Amino acid sequence: MTAVDARPRPLTGPAFPTGFRWGTATAAYQIEGAAAEDGRTPSIWDTFSRTPGKVRNGDTGDIAADHYHRMAEDVALMRDLGVTDYRFSVAWPRVQPTGRGPAAQKGLDFYRRLVDELRAAGIRPVATLYHWDLPQELEDAGGWPHRETAERFGEYASLVAGALGDRVATWTTLNEPWCAAFLGYASGVHAPGRTDPAASLRAAHHFNLAHGLAVAALRAALPASTEVSLTLNLHAVRPLTGSAADRDAVRRVDALGNRVFLDPVFHGRLPEDLVADTAELTDWSFVRDGDLAVASAPVDSLGINYYSPTVVAAGTHEGPSPWPGAERHVRFEPAPGPRTAMDWPVDADGLHELLTRLRDELPHVPLMVTENGAAYDDYADPSGQVHDPERVAYLHQHLAAVHRALADGVDVRGYFLWSLLDNFEWAYGYGKRFGIVHVDFASQRRTPKDSARWYRDVIARGGLPR
């Protein structure tokens, strides 16, 4: 298998371009289970989820969707859907249990089997190196606010690439470093649960550095045709009103939510207004000479995760905030419209806004929608069927927004639906279901929902129904 290296053909009517990549996505801690098997050691999410009061109902990822033991069944589900790509993450503590030193071969063997199973099914593997499961030993040594963690990540990237490089042609370094840095180290609602705003800014920089180190490691270990990417959960930020104060709130959130990663990675610079806005917290002296050059190593594409827009106004935020330096200046407002079970507004225009913004700001960078989906309170009825019309409507609206962006000249190469399976939804435990395949967590029975059949039909026709 080789990476997609040609721009898809132009649109001709309601269909998506030939060569468009239709995928689905998961994350290791959310589905694998087998938390203590074959040499795997605790990650920060193991520790966090076992801490009373951190996760709803005391849920953990110890078993999750048991994908570690049911991987072949899950690949068969994807084959039946007709997806062209599958985006999964490698669990760092499964393949390098202490975050340093040699690999655990049994852990690597699982991913070798997964990738071989995907290739046999005609599905392109898309490997993400980091989806939030830092080995606990590295957190104990300082975690992402500590520079050495970025250095260890570069070594880990080299290790995994050496093991899977002949099988995987598309690699993503990091998934949503904003969440890992600011939800994990500023507001504390994600692992490791720290509330240190200054540390969260150090973590954000070290994620950028880690990304650049991983890009270098991947380039050194893999063929030149390999596709290397980064996935960001960029924020479609809107002002509540047209006032100057509300527009300034947008600027502050854009700096902390978007440009804190976009500027270093794609322009080799720190946003000057971000440095000024956070001067009371840090002088940014942890950014060393050469760091930004490392962080801005060229990538082949950018992944965008999108679920809902962000509406802000001038005001204040009470309590621990994932927006360090903005707490006294920004108030977050509910967006109008219908809402998902996460209480997130449904607004596909925000996805179109992000895609067209990136077309203008990064005109030479191909884009992938690497996560998009919705949680609803769906369930298996007495006949065993799972009807989820709200999710079907959500997906239809957002794929229509992608189609509209393509028509507007945005180079979007693919769409990865979140998620294949109902799973462990981080601090919400098992109470929120994002999957297009229902999982009965007591029996681990998989049941494709109506949305799975709908997505299968979209893939088969190469476009949305009229």
C-alpha cells in the first residue's frame, strides 16, 4: 500500500472526488482494554480513571470494548462498511512500558497483527502515535511540562516506525494536543488532572517540539513516499456580538485554541499576542533556540477534528480553566440550535468555516477531516436493532459541509467518522456513545446501528444521497 500522493479529481455533481478517503477512527485507551496484559504498564489515563471522582461512575478503560481480543471481528466490521482507511492509535505504554528503553515485542506484535489484518481486508492503516496515553512513569518524571518527555517521544516514534514502517504508509504524530495540554494540565478534567496554567503552556510547547522530533524520526526510518501528518482539534470561534470586546475575546481564544499550534508548526513562530496575553504566567523562556525550527518540519497533510463551534464574549470564567491567561477576559456562551447527548451544539457550518480558513492560511497543505461524529442516547430495541436518526442527520450535515468546502476549492483528501465503536468516553466513562456500532459492554456484542448502514451506502455510492 502507498500513501495517497495525488490530489483527488474535481467534483462532478453531488459525488465526492475519485480517490477520496472514507475512514473511521478510534483511540487505543478507549477501545483496547487488556490494560495489564503482555507487558503493558499504566498510562496517565489508567491512573486518572482509577482516582475516585475523576470519571463518571468510576468507569475505567481496563476492558473498554475489548478490542485487544476482538480485533479481527472489528476489522471485519470495517470491511463490511467498505471503509478505505482506518485511523487507530498506538498505546505508548503497550509498546514501550516505561516510556524509554527497548520495546515490548508482544505489544508491537498486536499492532503488527492489526495492520496485517487491515491490509488483508483492503483497508489502509493510518497510525497515530499519541492519543493521550502517556506512560505513567514519564508523568511521574514531570510529564509534558518537562522537556525530556518530548525527547522520549521522538525515540518512541523511531521505535514504532522501525517495527511498523513496512506496513503503514500514513502516520500521525499527535492527536489533539490542545486537549492533552490544557484539559490535562490547566483545567484538570482530563488526565493527568493537574491544574497548573503555567505548566499547561509549557506542555503545549513541548507537544509542538515532540511533533517535530517525531517527524524527523519518521522521515529517517520510513520511505520518502510515507505520509506524515498532525491532527488538531481547531476551534471555530465566533463572537457573541460585533462589539470590540467580544472580537478581542475571539482573538484570545484563537491564540490559545488554534495559533498556539498552527503558528509554530507551520510558520516556525510563536503568536506574539499569545506571549503578551500570558505574560503574567510565563516568560516563555522554556522555548529554546532551534525549537521552532524543529517544530516546523514540513508535513504532508493536516488532520482536523471538529464537533461543534465555540461562541465567546467579553467576561470572566470561574474555576479552573483550560484557557490560561484568558479567564478574566473571556466568557463562553452556548451556541444556538439542536444539541447532542454531550450537550454540544450541532452546527456543520463551523466545519466549513475551519476548512476554508485553512485553505486561505495554508494553501499548500492538504487537509483531512480526521474526527467528526456525535454522541446520542441510542440503545438496542427489543428486536436488537439500534436506530439513531439524529446521528445520521448529523453526519449528513457535516459531510455536506465537507462537500461544500471541496466545491469552494479546499483540498480535503478524506473524512474519518468518529467513531467505529461505542467506547470509554474519557471523563464521561461509558455513558456517552459515539459509535456507529453499538457495543453491549456486558457481553461485548457488536451491533451495527442504522448510521453504520447509512455510512456504508455513502461510501458505496461515493457521495451523499440527494
